[in-house]
Amino acid sequence: MIIRPMEPEDTDSVAQIEKDSFSQPWSRQGFLDAMDLPQNIILVAEEDGEILGYQCTYVSFDEGELTNIAVKRTARGQGVGQHLIRKLQEKAVESGVERIVLEARVTNDTAIALYEKMGFINLGIRKNLYEHPVEDGVIMSYTAEDNKC
């Protein structure tokens, strides 16, 4: 498996994974628009020519917001998400990003456990953050400085 920057030709596959994963998915155009901002860190996991997952992080100055991450259903539980986050963390440090923040549904135990494993800490709950269905969100943060060995 390789982790590489997302290319425009990846967006059909990425949009399908997004649609299969979320109740309010981004469109293909949403990913193309995100790629138009060169400071963003947008990666795909690819194996044998197949896109297995992706992540999209918007970057503003020294902070990144992990807005989207998903793995194809048939590839879940194989470490794809972990590889995407690890590469994001590396790219963030290279880009001068000091902190990455994200939000996850409070019921998404699998994602929250992965984020914690990757060094993110829980900052608190944002009430009624999500729609379809309405649900609270967990706010999490990662800083490379806090995760040095």
C-alpha cells in the first residue's frame, strides 16, 4: 500500500467511498475544490491501482483541520486509516502545522479509538454537531510536540 497525494483522477473513487461512509457526503467537486488549495494535505491510500481510503485536511497557517477520512468497507480493519493518519502527521510537521483538530460522532467508537491510538486527545463535546441523525461530536486534537517519544 502506498500513501500519496490525491490526484483529480482519484476523485470518482474517493467520492464513492465518501458516499458509502457518510450520511452527508462531500461531492466529487468538493474534493476537487479542496485540491485547488495547495496548502491542504489531501492523501489517498492505494494498492494495486485501487483507492482504499483517503483523508482531507484543510490547513490554515499553523493549524490543520482533518475534515474527512474514510476507508473502503472491504479494506476496513487492515490499518489503512492508521497509515493515512501517520502520513498526515508527517506531512503536517513538514508543512509547519503545529496542531491538527478533528470532530467525530460520539458513537463512532472505532474512529475515536484510532485517533487516540495515533496521539489525538479528547478536548470535549460539541452538542448537536451532526445532522442526519442529530448527534454530539467529540473534538480531538493532535500536536507533534505533545507526542514526542
